[in-house]
Amino acid sequence: MTQTVTIDDIEYDLDKLSDEAKNQLVSLQYIDQQLQKLNLETAILKMARLVYVKNDLP
């Protein structure tokens, strides 16, 4: 079974990628994971901020 990856609506056959392209794919996966983590942290911080604002400052 051929493994593929889709990036920007383009499907790539992993077996046909060069080593450089495979390295770039690993980097892209890492970046996507970090962005997902940062988006989650941003959502948490925004929620915490709302709680502080709703609790009226003295």
C-alpha cells in the first residue's frame, strides 16, 4: 500500500520523495504541531483573561 501525504490539496507519494523533501516534511509536521500547541495556549490565555476582566478590578 502506497503511503501518501497531502499538503495544500496536493497529494504526494512518500516513496517518491527525495531525502531533502522527506526532511522538509518532518519539519512541516513539527511546525504544524507547534502551531497547534500555540493556538491551544492562546485560547487558554484568552479565557483566563476574560475571567480576570469579569471579576472587576478593585
